[in-house]
Amino acid sequence: MPGSETEPQGGVLPGNGGEPGGGGPDSGGQPDRDSQPGSGGGAAAIRMTGPLDPRGGWSAANCPIDRALGQVGTRSALLLLREACYGTTRFADFAERAGLSEPVAAARLRELAGHGLVEREPYREPGQRTRMQYRLTRKGADLLPALVALMQWGDGWLGPSGVELRHHDCDQPVHAELRCAAGHHVELTGLDLAARGGRGSAGGGEG
């Protein structure tokens, strides 16, 4: 990636409401590990099925996780997408609110635009030269569940921030969770990795 990233202090995904590296204003520092999600420990894994079992018998070529990280795999890119979801459009605001240097913000916004995650729009204020602003595309907005999951994970494991997402219509908190097509809640140990087309399909798998 072009440029060197300037990492802001405490730039967690939910925004600037929380304390860097610890809990929110009322947490008193790091949260109690025993009170955190999944603190009981224990081995857990997605089950390999059909031609994907055993795991050592196939390669995760063309992995969608790997390909996605190729477009949004930097901390600065995710922070800029956070700000785009929060309604930021102007370059200077992106750099300031994400805690990035202007060269890093410019490089990342160019990359996000090149990947089709944001689109550039010209604007001009009276008496000023034409500048570019940035808005989320449908492709970029489809990353919202991933951003919400990161926000939720940060709140649960690193301490709560001073903000939360709520549903505009009913004012209830919003969270990310896994559900199958039949509507069942699914956790890690309830997942199978299957070849496309069903459990009996032949061919390699994609991680």
C-alpha cells in the first residue's frame, strides 16, 4: 500500500467515545475477562464435510476472506469506511475523524474508490476550486455487517465505548449474529464447511 500509516491512539471502530485499549468511561480500565463472551474457553471449530474433510486435503485457493482483505485489509481503510457509514463525505473530515495523516487518507480513499467501495463526486463551494467528496457505494455499504461485528467484538472483548447502534424505528440496540437460511441462530460449533452445491459435491473448497 502507498504511504505509511499513522496509527491514531484509541481509534477503535465505534468512534471516539471509548477509552483507548480499555473500557468506556465507566469501565475503570480493562474489562473482567470472566465476564466476556466465550470466556469459558474450550476448543471449537467449523466442521469440514464431504470432499473438504480432512482439511489438509485441499487448498483455500480463491478464498473470499483473502480476496476481501485484499481490498479492505488495512486498519485505515476500515476506519475510513466507518466514517463513510457515519455520513462523512469531505476529505479533510475523513482524515481528521479517522485520525490519519492526509497522505494516508488520500491513498486509502483512492484505493477504496478504485475497488468500487466509495465513489468520488465533484463539489465546489462559492469562491473555491472544485474538490472531490466521497460516498459509499452499494458494494461499500454491504460491508456494514462486518463493521458492526467488529464494533460488537470490540465492545465485548476490549471494553464498551461511549456509543452504540440502535434501530431507528424501534430504538432497540442492533447486533450482528449468524443465522442460517431457515432462521436458526448458529454458533461456531454448529457450522459445516461444505463444497458449493451441497455436502455431496465434488471439487475443491474455498476457505
